[in-house]
Amino acid sequence: MGYTSTARGVPLPRFQSGARVQFRLGNQVVRGKVAEYRGRLAAGGRHLYRVEVPFDANYVQVYEVPEEELKPA
């Protein structure tokens, strides 16, 4: 899944809500689900995502992760 661009040359987001992703958290790789695309909010206009990571049946942690740290799971 790569970037596509609009007519103005601005890259569109790579992931949509509900997409399964993985990213590094400390010294481990965790898997989660994109809960929300937050937009181009970070420094330099980076795309940010809110990602829900379930650690067990009753505990879900939410992280805001820049797009370049996410990979499809």
C-alpha cells in the first residue's frame, strides 16, 4: 500500500479506520487497529493516527502514532 496523491501533490493517508497495523512500542512490536485518522497534525505535516492496542480481553490502550511508524499487520 503506497502513497497516492491529490491534484495538489499532497499525499493521501495510507491507512483507513479499521485497518490492522503494527508498530514498535519500546523493545517490542505491537499490533492494533486504526481507530481514527487524526490528520496532518504533527511537525512537518505528518499524518497521525489513533491506534487501539488490545493487551487482554478487558484492557485496550490507545496511542497516537505517526504514519511512518506504522506497517500493515
